[in-house]
Amino acid sequence: MKILLLVLVLVLLIPFFLNLWNGYLKPAQSGTFEHVDCSTLSNSLNPYVNDIIKLTETHGNKNNAGPVEGYKLMRSTVKEGLPQVYKIIEEYVSSIDVKGLKPANCERERYCWFLRLYNKSGHYIDWHFDNNFTKGLRKTYVCNVYTTECNASHFMTKDKYETIKIDGSRMGKGVVYNGSDVKHSVSRQRDGCVRISLIIPLYENDSVSTLGWFRRIARNVSDHMFKL
């Protein structure tokens, strides 16, 4: 009976182990990314920057233990707290089509888009990959909605030779990359400086695979536990 329970526990932990390996531990594969112009969105949201910061600091999830990854503001919170900002972003996201890749159906995927705010000294994201739970290719679209002149929060990549490339994050400038292959991070923010970014996962096919379904549950459990 004990052996059976142990086997069951190990099976249940498999999705967590796979997320850990694919999200953090596997070797870097590529450092390739493309630049995109998202100035239309940043200009449209510029009048609402202070409101976005206030809502994000008040209702955005943050991790107070270990690495400080800034604030993450979910789509549902933007919809409730800043309906005009929500409308602008929704219209922008719905128009994106990068080489056949499109955003996920927001009715099925809670992370179809979200905002991140880096505005405290030390805010950063450690090296990681973006997990793909679907049956097709997944890329990540990041638009820098707003940055101050002193911003030190920049997109960084690491290739298979461990070569690090720093791409300066500026307002209206964005990147698209295959997060499953490109190991990436965000450099530490300076005190008194601000960066707001919009993150949009793009999919060839947003249908979740059978294994991906279990891995997505494991991700949601982990996110709830660590409040990222």
C-alpha cells in the first residue's frame, strides 16, 4: 500500500518536475528574438500610466519571498479596475497576427495577456523559459508600454554558448521570441525608475495537449502557492 501511494505521489509530481525542467533547468537553446514596433499601443495608454501603476501596486500579485519579480496585473483585474485601458489593450491584442501566430482564446486561458510593472529597486526576473502547454508553436510578444529615462529593467537573452545579450527596453519598442528555446531574464530595476510591459503569448494552435493540461494545472497551483 505504501509503495502504491509513493508511486501515485511521484506520478502526480511529474507535471511539476516537467515545468521545472522546461521552465528553468534545461540548457539554453537559442538567443534569437525579433524587434517589434508597438508605439501605437504605448501612445494610446500614455494618459493612463499613473492609473495603471496605482492599480498594479494595489491589486497586482507580487512575490515577497526570494527573487522580487515586480508586479503582475491580470487581464481580469484590468477589466474591473480600468475598463478604458482594458478596451484599448483588448483591441490591440485582437489585431496581432505574427506570421500566423495569434493570442489564445481568453475564455480558456487566464494568461492570454497580462501587464508587468517594475518600479522598485531590485525588481527583476531570473533566467527562465516560457512553458508551452499547447500542441503547436508558441512565441511571446512583449511590448514596453511605458519606461522612464532612468529605466534599468531590460530584456536579456542567453544562447547555448552562455553568451548574454542585453536589449534595451524603451517605450513603444517590443520583442517577439520563442520562449521555449530562448532563455531570458529581466535585469534589476533602479529605485525611482519605471517600466510597464504587456506580455502576450502567441500560438500556432492554442489547443492544450493532454500532458499540457496536467502541466497547466501544476502551473496554476504553483502560481497560487507562490503568488507570482
